[in-house]
Amino acid sequence: MPNVTLSIPEALHEKMKKHSEIRWSEVVRKTISEKIEDLELMEKLSKRSKLTQADVDEIAHKINRDVFKELNKR
């Protein structure tokens, strides 16, 4: 199995050391695997899409605007 070297901030490393019972490499492996699954699903869905980049940008803008409005209500 290939190895990957990961740099993390010292403060995060100190917090991780407080939880030595956790297999951090397994946490990272699982997180990467989940992200890859998400990306593969996104690629599969986007292959069938007829949206243009302009359409995607417009939808993203509307979502961001609505989320911003909702968060500012609080």
C-alpha cells in the first residue's frame, strides 16, 4: 500500500496526540475515500447534464445569495 505524507499545524498535532486511541491514518483514509466517492458521483451526474457553465454559475450565485441571507437573519 502506498504511503502519503501529510503536513498539519502543530496545534492540531498536539490535539491529536491527546487522543492516541484514535487511528488517525484510518480517519484520513476514510475521509479521502468518501471525498472520492462524492467526486465520482458528481462526475457521473455532470456527464448527463445539459447545463452550461453560465447556468451553473447562475445557480451557484442564487444559492450563495440565499444562504447568505439566511445566515444574516440569525
